[in-house]
Amino acid sequence: LVTCGFFTNYGFDASVAIIFLPLISGYKLIISKELSSMDISEISNFIEKNQINFINCAQILNLLKDDITSLKYLITGGEKPDKTVVDNLLNKNISIYQEYG
């Protein structure tokens, strides 16, 4: 079972896809409190505690800690991500997809 994490404000237009695509695909969706109110440790702990392996969140790429083991897929967009962060995630066999930007 694919477990998706939701960190985006539901008022953001992209949240429609972030919420409904996992659900209509039969995936499990775990909703967190809004990302802007979470620190880096909370984000990483939330991902690991809930065994989240799929995230679609433009804002999260540069906030992930190195010790996350459950994450397998990450969709991001917007600002250019830090190359060191991307290389680290790719070395952990995490697939990263650039959605826009």
C-alpha cells in the first residue's frame, strides 16, 4: 500500500490533485498540520512515524533530514532545489519528479 503525506494548505490550487489523486488511486493519505507550522524535525518524524513513501509537495525538498528511510517518491516544483539535497536523495534511491518551475 502506498502511503502519501499531505503537507500543503488545502486552499492552494494544487492541493486538489495532491488530495484526490492518491485517494482515487487507492492509496492511503495521511494529513499533517500545515507545513509552515512544522520544523524540520517534525516533518521528518511525521514521515517516518507514518511510514510515508510518497510526497507531492514543492516546499519540502530542502527541509528533509538525512535519516528518512520510508520515502520512495517525491514530486516537487517551484524553486530550483539544492543540488546536494537532490544528490543525497537520489543516492538513497528516492525518485524525484519535477512537476513545474
